[in-house]
Amino acid sequence: MTEEQISLQWLSSILDTLRKQCPWDSVQTIDSLRYLTIEEVYELSEAITAHDYDEMRKELGDLFMHLVFYAKIAADEGRFTLSDVIDGICRKLTSRHPHIALPDRDGAVQPPRQSAVPQWEQVKMKEGRRSALEGVPASLPSLVKAVRLQEKAAGLGFEFPTRAMAKAKVDEEYGEFIEALDSYHSDGERAHSHAEEELGDLLFAIVKWARFENLNADDALARTNRKFAQRFKHVEEAVHAAGHNVQDLSLDEMQQLWNEAKKDEPHS
């Protein structure tokens, strides 16, 4: 057995025992684990954004445990096994890479079934999907969802031909947003919904332009959020160390502390 196989067998054996003997593990269901799994995914996301590989290793372990745990619960209910899960993804990978020689379940490498690289979304449509957008969960955070919707549509050819056109769309949507905002300021709440709609169009266009520049808008915003939080915490800590409260400072004083925090950053 390989090291990976030994490790997987060890985890599987531990979970089998916990399912029988641990008061908490023995009563878990797929529903009770769902929100905990979401939390683990977000913790992994934070570790990735921070490029903290030690934390990433730990979070991947937590998430991997959850994946095996779900399979154990399903197996107890006679629905599917961990082998079914792994075999299923292996068959999917093989199906979606017909141009690459891949091993079968017994380890024998099979020759490619075609030479040309397939169109991924077209392959997925052949698997039974009625829409390329079916693979985008409705509950995804809005920014991630925008990226994935655009990627799915682009996979079927629905895309601007050039980055210049993508940028022009941003300029167009920005103009429409400013116009809607002016109406909102003059007409009040009656124009609020329209201004919000135009803001959404602008954000969507920026996401698309970013994709042309090989930039992921969600990754970019996640890093900016983290940077903002770190800088603001620096302001709070400096103020508290001086025996004051943040709300007692003027904007200029807070800005000075903010700029000091920026100087401490390697890429500010």
C-alpha cells in the first residue's frame, strides 16, 4: 500500500470506531454536518488567501475528514460508500479528459480516446445537463457566483471577443450607474432599486473584465478584505496602547495610523 492508502485506511478506521463509540460522532447526520462543512471550507479559504500552508494542511485535513464522514453516514444508511464516491469522481475525470492517457481502476493506463482537447462545458452537457449553469449552486456567495456563471457561459462561447470590449462594457455600465445614482439622489427611494440594479451590472462587468486580465475578482476582494482588517486592527491596537478609544480620534489621526500600518506591509 502507498502512504496515501495507509493514511486513508487509518482515517476510515478511526471514523468507523467513532461512529460506534463517540456520543457526538454517532448521532451526526448529513444535515447536522452541513453547516460545519461550510465553516471548514471558509476556514480553508482564509488559509489559502493568507498563503498559510501549515494552516492549509490542517484545514484540508478537517475538510477531508468531513468528506469521509459523509460517505460513512451514507454507507450506514445503505445509500453509497466511500469507494462509490471515489470511483465516481475517477470516472468523471476519465470522461472529461478523453485526450489524455489515464489509468483504469486496476492501474492499467488506457490510451486516449481522442486527440483534440474537448470543450469542457460541451462535455458536461453530454452528461445530461440541460443548462451549462446547472453546475453553479444557487447558494454561492454573489461574487463567486458571478465568476462561475461567466466561466460557464464562456465555455459555450458566450464571451466578449476582446479585452477591449470587456473594458468598454465596464465604462458603459459605470456611466449608467452614475446616471441612476443621480436619479436616486433627486428622486429618493423611488429610484433606489434601479440604482442598485445598475451597481450590480457594473460589478458584474468588472468581474468579466478581470477575467480577461486573468484576475479572479473574488480572490482579489478576499485579499483586500483581509488587508483592510489587518490595517484597521493596527489602528485599534495603537489607539488602545495609548489609552484612548478609536471613536475619540479625528479622521486625520486615524488616517495617520492607517498609513503607518501600510508602511509595515511588504507590498503596500
